[in-house]
Amino acid sequence: MIPTLRVERDDAANLSMQLATHLRELILAGDLPPGTRLPASRVLASEQGVSRTTAVAAYEQLTSEGLLVSRVGAGTYISDEVRTPPAHRTPFEADGHLPRLAHFSREISEQFFPRLTHPCSPRPFVTGMPAFDAFPMAQWSRLSAKYWRGARADIMSYPDATGLPELRMAICRHLRANRGLVCEPEEVFVFAGAQDAFLQIAQMLLDPGDRVWMENPGAIGARNAFLSRGAELVPVPVDAEGLDVAAGRRACPNMRMAFVTPAHQHPMGYTMSRDRRFELLAAAEESGAWIVEDDYVGEFHYGRSPLPPLKALDGAGRVVYVGTFSKALFPAIRLGYAVVPSGLVDIFERTLGAAAHGVSHAMQSIVADFIAEGHFSAHLRRMRDLYRTRRDALLAAGARHLDGRLMLLPTETGFHTVGLLPEGADEARVVEAVSAAGLATAPLSRFALSPLAVKGLTLGFSAVAPHEMEKGVERLAAALRALG
Ligand SMILES: Cc1ncc(COP(=O)(O)O)c(C=O)c1O
């Protein structure tokens, strides 16, 4: 009799595996010591309510592992050779011991900042979330179904680590049409989102100790990517013209890299001015630094025609441009891309080809078709109108309800703006009250690398319809009033 053995019948296909697993656990825990005689397979089968074949298969499995021996005419025994693991078997974390970790996990990871977790369902002020309600699901489903009807050899093997040629071509077409950026398909590399691109770029272009200009306040994901390579981050202030290049030069004239979000400074929402763009390009050229341009919401502008990306002005080949489909389509797609200077094409090809297996072939192919058939450009046009309406709804509701308690910055781009708090306000207390009212916001200090001169909250407008935004702003105003 082995009373503690129990099999789960709803997993009938695996009964012999279950029996073997339970017996193995008992043997290795020492509950069935070496030399113990086990019931005959017929008896075990009837005790456990399984077929004899199942019981025999379990015994055979454990015999092949050296845990059981059969003695002809005498039955089945726990082998005398069984060595139970050492007596001290508590997991290392239970008694406070840490395994030996790499420098990355031991030290660098402590400096990481958690990224914002986006709630699954859209709520007022959530940032970075496109309008799921307006996504052209019918076209998307048709293209997905078409993809899966393709030849198996085409759709089922490893994708090219640098990106699907059709998608690299389609991205070039998109960038020329929608961002005024001309590039060649071989300069385009596809990644699992912008964040993956930042990590790979950091891996290829940064050494530990290299200094990187970071916008302050600035993007958390990119910050973590550069930290993960041991880079030394240099906070550079931003103002309404974007990164303050003169301040960067004063703080660290010989940087190795500068990270910027010129189209919509993250999180302040400013657009980098033309002059600052030229200043930054000149500073990078002088110090032989790379510029990583994160154009995460570059497709979404609501005023006059936008300035082209920095990359379009880059005569010296210093700019690595990073784009994403997380905002223009949806984040679950996990597709982003980098357009690299021609001088970096070879190293990107070599490193990605050697170490990576690329990203989902299906997603790349569906997006390539979506762009090639003109749906993407049409979607972007519709979404620009929709987000303009949503932005206007936020600003108008703010003017109606906020009574100057929060000054909303009038952004011309992107998915969110910022509400500035009066001097002396307690940012943490405000965010706590606003979050308790069920609204999704974050304090500016969350994006700070060093103390900021301003206080405020991020306010996303892309994810919810104007009538919900109105209610959200009313709740925001009530929360602020309650604080006095
Ligand atoms: C500043 C910034 N850049 C890029 C992205 C896009 O990252 P991914 O393409 O990995 O979704 C985000 C996402 O919210 C972001 O905040």
C-alpha cells in the first residue's frame, strides 16, 4: 500500500507519468527507503484504479532511471543504489542565501526604475495607449487569415534576424510618406518593440562607463536599457524647445551618446525646435557621439506640418532612429525598428544575425501587407483626427473644470500632455488622491534623473472617448478640490 499516491483522472493520457512522478518524489524524499518492496503492478493498478499497463509503464520508467530494481520471482524494490539529495534541501532564498549573480543582476538592476504598468482596460489619463476602439479589426483579421493560408515553408520557418525584407521595404515607404525620412531597406532593422531596439543598440554601441545624455525628465525604458550596459547617465534639462544642448555641453562635453524624443519629449510633450536639432547634431558630431532618436509617437501631430525627424537632417551619420508600431497600431504587436547610419549596417547585420532569431514572422508579414495595401496610412490619418479630437476634449474639459489647480500644457503631438502643479504643491499627495479616484496618472518626478524644477502629472488623452474624458476631468477636479 502506498497511501499518498493519487492520480488525477482528468489527465488520463498521462496516468503512468503521474504515477512515476509521485513515486519518484517519495523515493527521493526518503519516504520509501532503499530496499522497500513495492506492491506488484497488478496490486498497484487496482489500488490506484488504473490499468495494469499504466502501472507497469510507471515501474519501467523508474527502473530505467535506476530507482527501482526487479528481482525475478521476488517483485519490485527500491534500488539500494538510490542516493537521496543532501539533507539540507530548503530553497536558498528561504534561509537568506543568495546564489552568485552576475554584476548586472547584483548591482546594475538596483538602479532600474519600474516602467509604468499600463492597465488592460483604457481609463482616463492612461498614457501611451492607442485607441483600441478605433482599430480596423476587420482588415487586420482578413490579412491575418490570408497570411496563415500561405505556403508552410514560407510561414513556418525561422525569420530573418534583421527583419522580413517586405517589412523593411514597407517601413521605408511609411517613413518617406508619413515622416519625411528617406532611407534604404538595408538600413532598417526590425526589433520586438522600441524597448528591444534600445537594449540591442546599447549592447552594440555602449561600453560600461560611457556617458549618455538623457533628457531630464525622460523615458524610463531607454534609461534602463543604457544602465543595463553600465552606462553613466548624464541628466540634461529640457525646456519648451526640447533638450537644452548648451546645458548638456556644460555638464558633459564628451558624451558617447545622447537619447532624445524630439517629436514629443517624454514625458513633457514638447517638440524640439529646429535650432536645438541642429545644435544637438553639431554637438554629437564634435564629440563623435551617437544620437538615439526615439520617435515613438512621431506619426501623431495635430497642428502645422511637423518638423522632420533629426535623422532626416543627419549629414554626419550619427543618428540611430527608433520607431515603433506600439502606438501607431497596438502595443501587443511587439514590433519596432531602427534606421541606422549606413556605417553601422554591417555591425547590426553581423550581431543580430549571430545572436538573435528575429521576431514573429507572422506579425511582420501582416504589418507589411497592412502598409503595402494602404491601410496603415489611412489608419494614421483617421487616428490623427481622432486623437486631435480627444486632445481638444481634454484641454476644453480642463479649462471648464480645473480652476487653475492644474495648468495643462497645450501639446501639438503625441498621446498625452502634462498638467503642471502650482509651486509648493505636494506632488506625491496629489497623485495618491488622483489615483484613489480611479484615474491613471503618474508624477513627473517618476521620470526624473535628478530633481526637477517643475511638479506635475501626466495626462493621457488617446485611449478614451471625449464623454469619458469629460467625466475623468470632473473626477480629477473633485480630487484636487478635496485636497484644498
Ligand atoms: C518614450 C517611449 N518610447 C518608446 C515606447 C515604445 O516602446 P515599445 O515599442 O517597446 O512598446 C514607449 C512606450 O510607452 C515610450 O514611452
